[in-house]
Amino acid sequence: MNKKQLVEAYARAIREHSASVFVGAGLSIPAGYPNWDTLIETIKETARVPDSVTDAPLAAQYAVNELSEDYFHKLLLEKFNGVVDKGVPSSLKALMDLPLSEYWTTNYDTLLERAGDAYKTTRIVADKGYSLPIDPAAEKRITKMHGSLTLGPIKDAKWESDVVITRSDYEAYEVSHPLIWAQLRALFLTTSFLFLGFSFDDPNVGVLLRLSRSLNPGLARREHYALMRRPTEEDEGRAFDLRVEDLRTSGIHVGVITDYAEIDEILNDLTRRAKQPNVFVSGSWEDPIAEEAKKFGEHIGARLYDLNLQMSSFAGPAGRAVAQGMYQAMRAVDKYDAAKIQFFFRRQDGKEAPVLPRRMGSAFYTEMTEEAMRDSVLAQSTAMIVIGGGARTAKEVERALSLGIPVIPVGIAGGLGKKLLDEKKPSDLGLEDAGASEWSSLSKDSVSVATAVQSIIQLTT
């Protein structure tokens, strides 16, 4: 599965309110935290566990056997207390900003909790957490599947609950943590998980496989997704491919990346695609093209209705024309929905609020400045259409692109729309997937342009 397919599939699960996320140690590394190998590296030396023992839970088991469990956990805690915390990684912040309610992690650190400081969260660190009353005000729930450090500065952290790290801990998990395991099994059946921060060296991948294979194959279940980096060495690459196929047959589809830096880009794309599809329309025109441009805008509006999309605008000529087309399309089938068309107006000193030429859609009046209203409305958009337009539309395009919102320019009314077509490439406007025929059609002056706009919107929302 390529990255684009993964984003489309998981974003659809988010919009359907049937998505969860599972975070592994890889997402904590940018903050200065150790991976599995470095976590127990010095402890292995202290316990004289040879380097040939590469299975982390087994190495931890040998160390516990040699040193005692209490001493092992003391050394483990010292490893965390010595971390120089570099702050919460952007990837974790982006994850917590997704419209999700269920977050799972095998990490002991509290970076995920810190990333979600802006939200009301319920934090589960042991089985008893699932037996307590649910907080109805909580927006998100974080389950620390393998235990946790206490909240607060890492140098002062203690173990808040028993940790799962040794081979015997893993083997006894379903018995020692029956409520957490049952909850995970239920979510595995009813929601689509996205697994981030895992590699095939991570022993928790084995937990995922065991979980998936423990479920009745006859039960309907959701598809799951993971992002993993492909190794560069040929032999390791072959082993990676075999493991990817093993996960796929277990219902977990792997999106392959070449660099961990791609994760932030993918999460930004997910953030946009997880929104309910909303197209922002901007632009204006003057005579003698006005009547032709207006009719064209109405054609686009009808196509937006065919795609079951919502549109918003600041009620300029292009926005009103597209809204009129949507309005007529809805009326034609007697399915008028005012929420599908949204006009936004800001307060202007000494001026009355404008009155729309006909009652259609929903009008929102705000005390925001022009800049604040632009930012607020565009942040809720998944694509932007530009028909004509001048300096004000140019500011809206600049802001949309900075938010990762693809911009679809149309040349029929001249102005900024034509300028963008003449001077920019599809990739400059966030339209990497736009085909050559669709892109060239945007500069034409016939109804085929509306078809091209429809095709491109289907690729970007």
C-alpha cells in the first residue's frame, strides 16, 4: 500500500468515527528518548547478557534473572531519569489534534499525554482504569498498555505502574491485564488502527500479530494501517518485504516510507483529509465576461452537489455563482440543505451587513478581522477553487497553500485564476495527482472545465 492509499483509507475511517491510533517508541526518539536497544543496552552489560541475545524481551528476562526485578526496574528508571528532554515532537502534537478519541501506546514516557494538554483526557495506566466510571467530559482516552512513568519532569519520574518488558511479562499479558486486552481486542474489531513509531525490531509488532491472529477469522473486522521505514540494505529489504506481507495477511496494511521525516507530512495530509469535505470558493470578474463566468460558476456548483460536498465563501461573485448552482441542483431534486452553502461576513465600521440577492444557504456574521476570518474559514476547508480574482483572492490562495490546502485555478474569468494556470505547475498548488488532461482543461471556456474541477476535487478531498 502506498502512502496516498493509506491516507485516503485511514482518513475515511476517521470521518466515519471508527479510527484509533497506536503509538510506538519511534515517535519518542526525536524528543531524546531511547529506543528498545539503547534502553536496555547498559543493563545487558551490567547483567553480562551477551550481545548475541538480540531479542529485547528475552534480554530483559535474562537481566531480571541475574539482577532481581527491583534492581532491574531501578536501572531502567535511571535510564529515563537521565534523558535530556527536547520537548514534545511535532508528530505527536499532530496526532493528538486529529479528531480521534482512542489513543494507545506501549511507551512508558508521558510525551503523548503532554501532546494532548489542550484536551480533556482520560489516562489509563492499569486494568483498574477500565473499571472506573467514564468521564463524560473527556474528549480523548490514552491507554498506556505496558505501564507508565509518572507525569512531570522526566528527571523526577517514578514508575506509576508495573511495566511490561520481559519475556514472561509478554507471555502472561492476557492473564495479568485482562481488561486492557479485552478492550484492545474490541477496538481491533470495530475501529481501524494506525500504527506509528514501530519497526520490525520492536517486539510489540509480535503483540499485534498475536492479537490479530487470536481473533475469529469469521468475524467481520476493520482494516488496519502502519507506517514503516524500508531499510536500504538489500538483504534487510527482502526480510522487510516478507514481514510486510505477513502483516498484510493479518489485516495490517503497511505504508512504506523512506525517511521518518515523511511522517509529519503524512499527518498534515491526514489532518486535512479527515475533515468533512468543504470547498472554499473565491474570485471575482468584470464585464464583458460576467454572464459567462456566472453560468460557469453555476455549473461547478452543480458538480459540487453531485459530489455531496459543502461549500463556503465570502460571498464574492464566484462564491455566489457556485452557491447558486448548488442551490438549483438541490431544489431540482427537492433536497435543499442550507448547511451545504455557507457565507461568511465580517464587521466593517460604518457599513451595514450585505444582503444576499436570494435566500439560500447559511450566513454567518462575525466580529473577526479580515485576516482572522480568512484563517478560521480556510482552516476548515479541504480544497479551494479560484475563478478570476485579484489581490484579496491572492491573499486567500497564499494562506490556503500555507495550510496545505490544494488550490484549483480556473482560467475562464481571467484574473488570478488564469495567472496561476499560466505561471504555476500542479505541484505548486498541491495538485500533484492532477492529470495532464484535467489540468489543461482548467484553462478552457466550456462546461468541460466543470468536469475537470470535479475530477480534481475527487482526488484531493
